[in-house]
Amino acid sequence: MLSLREVRKSFGDKTAVDGITLEVPAGEVFGLLGPNGAGKSTTLRMVSGLVFPDSGGITVDSLDISEDPEAVRARVAYVPDEPTVYPRLTGREFLRFSGRLRGIEAGELEERIDFHQRLFDMHGWLDKRAESYSHGMIQRVVLSSAFVARASLYAIDEPLVGLDPASAETFHRMARSAAAGGAAVVISTHTLPVAHRFCHRLGIIHRGRLVRTLRPEDVAPGDLQELFFSITGTSPADVSQYFD
């Protein structure tokens, strides 16, 4: 469903993505792990057709993004790491707006919105203006917008930020269901235990390179953090003397 071949992207003299090659088949949830600035968000933006690579190739559902970007964008549902909803719209109006942009028929769109209102427990506030929403409420609306699209590929950057435990588990179930229905799901996350439990495969990015891919069963849950630290050369600070 998704193919990246030696993809590179720089911004000025900073290399954000440095030769990533990756295949994500339909039916898979793939987790991108990496420290801040590793290239995860840039990769997802390129996959979504919002940023074009300097070199290399990206195909989604066998369509080359450089040759037919509009067709690729129509197949991808993207959620950024800082999602926003137009503040003067209600959540329902935003979902209608995004659904109509995708050409979803009005009756079908209303059914999908009603389903996601129940799914993410948005009763009582979906018809209020988004200017009153918390971060978690915005996240639920934007995730609903992605799933309403019923896309071929979901590219979701830090999906769990602001979500309560029930909404987070609902997201996991929806993403798995989307994959089971034939889509591919690529998420970027810093929540290593959740990624270990939820994703079919994991990829660790460091300095723009995909350094390691593995399956969760290849590493014990408690060892994934140490493996991450070892690969990325990161570690938590020593604070033992602070309160002495």
C-alpha cells in the first residue's frame, strides 16, 4: 500500500530525511519511533503529499506521488501532531466540511458522523463551536475526520496526545479495524509501550535514517526502551542529586 524508496528531504542545510526505504502493506499498522527531530513528522507529511521529497520515490496504492499527487491525497487520511479545527465551526460542521471535500454523499456522511459521535463519546459538545474545545476534544474530532474518510492509508502523527484512556483505546481499535479492512496505518508515537502492544511492526528513526525495523515479538516490552536508547544514543538525565 505504501512504498518509500531512498527518500530524502532537506530544509536549507538541515537533512530531515536521509534515504528512507520502507514498505507498508495493506493490513498493517506500522509504528514510527524516534527522538524529537528524527524525521518522523517530515516522513508523514511527504507520505501525505503535503511536502515533496528532494529525491527518491513514494507510491501509495501503486500511485506515484510525484506523478499524480491529487490522486494520492484522495487516498490518504493525515492527522498532524498539532491538529486544529476551525474555531468558529462546530465539530459537526468541521466533519461535514472535510467529508464534503472528499466527495462523500450527504446521507452517507451524516451516518458516518453519527457513528463517530457515538464512537468517541462526543455527545453534548460536537455541536458547540470548536473555540471552546480542549486539546483532547479537538483530537477526537480530527481523528474522526480521518476515519470518516475511510482512506487507503492513514498517516497519523502522535495520535494519543490529549486523549483519555477510553478514547486512546477506541483509537487503537479503530486503527486495527481499518487495517483489517485493507488499509495501511502508519503512526508516529513516543509512547513505546503502547506501540509495542498495538503495532504489527515498528521502525526506529534516528537522524533521518530508518535504522531498525522489528516486530514487537522480537523484543520484550520492557526491553524496547533500552533498545531505543541504544539505537538513538539517547538516555534520560541523571536527576539523583537534584533533591539532596
